[in-house]
Amino acid sequence: MIKRLIRIFLSVYLAISPAGGVMAQNQETVALVDPVDAQLAAYNAHDIEKVVMAYSEQVQVYIFPQKLVCSGREELRNIYEEIFRVSPEVHAELLGRQIKKPFIIDHERLTGLQVDGQSTSRESLVIYRVETGAISAVWFLP
């Protein structure tokens, strides 16, 4: 019985230790979330160039489930330019995250967003699909 418990303990330890399987999974997860984190940081810095570079050339942006908002980096750039122009204080805060390759599901709070001349705050879920190191699709859940 004790030998069995020791084997179970060692199996769990090896699975979560840096030499075990979770480290490889964590590196894969870091690579998956890198473009999402980069676009969030660039969004908060209002750096349009860095925002759009986190996305693939053919990115598709939707209002969930399938209402296409924009297609491609240039359309995306135009949208962010308008957001930053109208809402110079806009800021996004990550409240929570779920990861299921190739998807990142973020719970975000936007503050400083100007709507009809009023500064508002909104929370939403955003689904990012990440492929080959870039965000290839986004779904905003209203």
C-alpha cells in the first residue's frame, strides 16, 4: 500500500515538476497567450501598430456568433484608430482567462469608452483563436 502511494506521489510530482510534462504544456500555453497579451498591452498603451501586429493579416472579427465586423489588419487598424480617437482614456483590464488550444477566452472590463459622449465601462467575454503565433479570429460576446 505504501509503495503504491509513493508511486502515485512520484507520478504526480514528475507530472508537475519542471522536468515533467506540465512544463512543456506551460511553454505551449505561454506561446499561445503571447499575442493576446501583447495586443492587450498595446491596446492599453494606445499603440495601434503593436495592436495590429498581434493579429494575422487575414484576421476575422465577429460579434458572436457570426456577425462579421471586420476582415484583415487594415480594417482592424481603422477601427482601433477610431476607438482611440473617440476614447483617449479607454483601458482594458483582464478579469479572467480560460485556455483551450487554440482558443483563449478572456473576461475583460473596458473603462473610459466613449459612447454617445458619455464615458462608460463594459464587461465582456472575448474569444481569441490563435494560430501560428498570431490572433486569427476574435468573437466578442455582447
